[in-house]
Amino acid sequence: MKISFTRRFLLGTLVAAGLASGVARPASAEQSATAFVHSLGDRLVTIVNSNLSGAQKKEKVLPILQSDVDVDAIGRFCLGRYWRTATPEQQAEYLNLFRQVLVNTITDKLGDYRGVSFTIGGATPKGEDQSVDTILHRPQQADANLEWIVSTSSGSPKVVDVLAEGASLRLTQRQDYASFIQQHGGQVSAILSALKLQVERHKTAKPG
Amino acid sequence: MFVLLAGLAVPERADGVTERLTGMGSVKEDLHLEPFSSASGRSVKTRIRAFRNGTLMLGTLVLAGCSSWVAPKPTDPDALAEYKEANDKYEPLNRKMYNLSVTVDKYSMRPVAKAYVWAVPVPVRKSLGNMVQTMNEPVVFFNDVGAGKPRRAGDAFVRWCINMVAGVGGFIDVAKYAGYPHHDNDGGLTLATWGIASGPYLFLPMMGPSTIRDGIGYGLDQGLSPWNYVPRGYGLLTFNWAYNIMGVINTRANHLDDLDQVQRDALDPYATIRSAYQQQRKAMADAIKNDHRATVPDWYN
């Protein structure tokens, strides 16, 4: 009798605790994810709209990317199934190259977004992550719908993906890489040399 | 430009040039067939449509039959998952079509679009873009009805009325400021809301990324466009040519930067476009499915 009571009590408490945390957690997670995207967006927009030169803007954006974007997680995701077949040296080299390519791609675009502003919508849970809706307003161009996927698995909130008009950038990138590797005999070394070439080309195209 | 304006004075006709993220812009079959169809009236038009549908059917049969255009199905489970994710059964054929389209585009549409952007000031380009969009509004309307979304259909209908009158034949998007922003819809998306799967991915030469379902939807849209049922005349013919050419150039110009970037940054641009296209189409279909707004507009409540 007593045992069953205890068990029932325990079970009840567990369920209640689970429910309580289930109800309470998403609300706070949503709020923190929204606040995080808000602050990240504000900082980026301030830099983009400032009168600084391209190189100066790049310099200012770099620390933000390092602290608020989980580049390594995105890199691992993009390599997909080939991450497992790569040797540890290849993995390290890949992540290093991926970081440079990603930074180049983002900073190259900074100039195109002059005069940009954004409105932030709500956050919805997406698996273990939070998805925050934003609408990007660009001068002379149609508004763009951007969804930021924020993960807290590394301890602090970090961007792990951006969905532009419904297309996930990391998923698109993964399918790009997968197709490229597949066309080159499934060799991870092929993508390493291709990325190396991209980084080199970027350096020669824009010195400094 | 002048041809276009002259054509507008007459009760006009235009085909809905569906603006999609095609990349290549959409070249209309009508462009080549127009002189013949207008010469001998509607029966030719019907025949042309039948011919077009026939071509589509034949194309599907040929696709199903020719094995050298079909990518071999991998046996490795990881590779199989990748194969299924790409949804590209006809990859060898699609890649040929893609390469052909990119080469042709490089020497035809891309320079034209670049010249257009260089020569025509932004406000004019924007007005022409609005016009192309408004002329396609009836197709959006019928598809909204087909998808069973009365609120969206109402939006498209009101947009059409406002823009054709207050927007001077669609040149100014007045409806946007009146609280009716543009939304996209087309036959492929309507079929998607009916639960019809996309079918394998297709890259149509000079028309860009598509799927079996979206290709059929494109054919349906031609039938839904009221411009195909207006009696013909010289003014109409002039407008139609100008409008179609305008639509193609406008669409291509809208994607100049995106496509240049894909060509520059992607390791396999073909796979990047394939992935982005399919994701975006899915997101668009989901957005329509999940639109549960009340039928009456906000001010009514």
C-alpha cells in the first residue's frame, strides 16, 4: 500500500515536473532565442549600415561571427556522411578551410546590404533548436524572409543555420558538397583541394 | 518600351509569366507560336495547346523509357539516403540540360539582363516588374481557389482590381500599400496542396529547375491565364510580344546576382540549385497549406 502510494506519488511528481518544465522551458527558450537574434541582428545591421570601408566592416564582423555562429557545427553538418570517413587531419584541415570560406562569403556580401533593416517575429521550437523568424527589408528590393536556427547545445546560444525563403543554407551547402565529392570518387581530399582553391582565389581577387 | 506602351492602350492580352526562382528565366513557347495562332484564330491555339500537352506526355514517356538518362540507384545505405534526398532520378539528362542552358544563357539572356539593369533606371524596372506581376494575378487567383484558400484568392482578386485601376494597368503596386501584399501561387503548388508528390526533379532547358508536378502545373497555368481566351488583334499581338519579352528579361534580371553568386561560390552549382529549388518549393507549398486565416478581411471583424 505504502509502496504503491510512494510509487504513484513519485510518478505523479515526475509527470508534473516534466509537464511544468515542458511548459515553462519553451517559453523562456523562445524568449532568449528571440533576444539573441535581436541583439545579433542589431549589431550586424549597425556595422553594415555604417560608413566604414569594406575592410573595416570585415574586421568588425569577424568577432561577432566567432562568438555567435557555431561555424564548426555547421562545417561538420555540411560535410555530412564524409565527416566520418575523413581522417582527423582531414577533419581539422576541412574545418579550417570551411571557416575561411564561410567568413569570405559573409563578408563579401556586407557591401550589398547597405541601408538594410529587419523586423523580428516570433520563435518556434524546431527539434532541439529554436527557429526565429525575421523579415529583411532591403532598399529597392523585395523583402526577404529569413529564419534563424539558434542552438544552445554548446552552452550559449549560437546560430547553426539560416533559412532564406525556406531554403536551409547548411542543407543546400551539404548537398552541394555531397554532390561534388560523389563526382570526385567519394574522396574527401577532392573537397579539401577545391576549398583551398576557393580561399586562394579569394586572396588573389581581393588582396588584403 | 514604346511598343509596350502602345500595346497597352488597346484591351490587352498577356500570358502569365510565372515568376519563379528558375534562374534561367522562362522562355515562353507562345513566343514562337504566336504569329501562326493569331493568323487563323482559336482552333490553332487549341491545337497548339494539345500539341504542347502531347509533347509533355511524350517527354514523360521518353523519360520513363530511356535508361541511359537515369542515374543508377546506389546500394550503399548512406549513398542511397543521399540519392533519395536529391530526388534526381534523371540526373544525367538534367545535367546535360543544365550545362546547355548555362552556356546559352551566358551568351544570350545574361548579357541582355545586364544591359537592361545598366540602361533602365530602378523605378522604371520596378514598375515593369509590377506590371508583369499584376498581369499574372488571375493565375494566382484561380490557383488560390483551386487550393481551397478563399482568403488568399480574395487577396489576389483585390490586388488585381486595385492595381489595374488605381495602379494604372499594373504599373504601380497600390494594393501593397492598401494592405494586400503579393503572394505567389501556381499550378505546381496547387497540386502540392492536393497532396500530389513532386515527382523526380527536372531541369528544363532555358526554363530552369522544375519537377514533373511543377512542369504539369506550368501547363495548367497556361490554361488558367485569361489572356489566352481574349480575341486576337494587332494591338494584342504587339502587347503580347512586348509583355513576354519583358517578363523573361525582368525575371532574368531579378536573379542576376543570385545566379552569379551560385556560379562563383558553389562547388557544384547544379546541385546547389537543385537543393535550393526543391526546399523553396516545399516551403511555399507548406506556407499555403498552413494559411488558416479567416476568409473575411481584418477590417470586417
